[in-house]
Amino acid sequence: MLETKLLSSLAKVFPEEICGESPMQASAMCNEPLSFQIAYRSGCTDRKELPLYLKIETDLNPDCVICYKEGYVPVIHAATLDPDDYYDRTVPGLYPDPLFRRNDSAKHAPKIMAAVDGEER
């Protein structure tokens, strides 16, 4: 089963937990970026068994649409010894951090196709 959730770009997505509420709507002014993320989780343990592709159809110039994959970094000390209530988590583990640009190869395609997981084709 594939679970997906549309989230704000500010929401934290951990490997074992998706934090945040889905936005009801989104809007942006002319020439203003609009950012969001789509989190997904599958019961499949072999990533090669579940190739996942994102297809974006838009009237916008394809150069205006940028797709990223979020990476994770290992964190050993996630909080101080006496953490306050503002921490999302205080335990060691994998934390979301780097963003990897995904759609460079599809830059001039009329419909942007970028691999979200696995190899780009």
C-alpha cells in the first residue's frame, strides 16, 4: 500500500513519521514561489520494487517548476540535556535536511517527469 500526504514545505517528514497537517488551499502572488511537499510511505522494503515517478502538467514554463527529493542525515544528539517544548524530537535518528534537485534532465520537456525514488529515466 502506498500512503501519500500533501504538506506544507515547512512540515517535517521523518522516515517513520509524517508530521504536519495537509493544507486546505494554497495561493501565491505573481512571480512569488509556491512551495509544498508530497510525503509518501510504502510497506515495500525494496526501493527497486516501487519505482515512483512524479508527473507535473502545467501551463507554466517548465523552467519555473523545480522538483526536489529530501534527504536525511544521522543525528546523534538531537537536543540539549534539558530540552524545552519547542523540539519536534529529542531522540537520535535520521532527520530531514538536504534537498536534492531532481528534474534537471527534464528541464525542457513540455511535461516534467522526474524520478522521486530510484533512478531517473
